[in-house]
Amino acid sequence: MGQETRNKLTDYWKTHAVEGENEYAMLLPRAYYSASLDVFLTARFSAH
């Protein structure tokens, strides 16, 4: 996940009532995992 994407994501969270470091700390790793999984699955299944 690039810096620009992370900035857009955190801006979105700010406008949708995500507050405090604890909430960001829970959401950001999940976003990275989801993005990584999406890249992996796309690469894995588009090759066939």
C-alpha cells in the first residue's frame, strides 16, 4: 500500500467517525493485509 493510498484511507476514516490512535491501530494492519491478499490472489488466479 503506497503512501498516497494510505493518506486517502486515513482521510476517509477521519470523515467517517474513526477517532483515536487505538482505532487507527486496529484498522491500518487490516487494510494492509487486505491489500496484500488482493494482490496475491490477483496474481495467483489471473495466471491461469
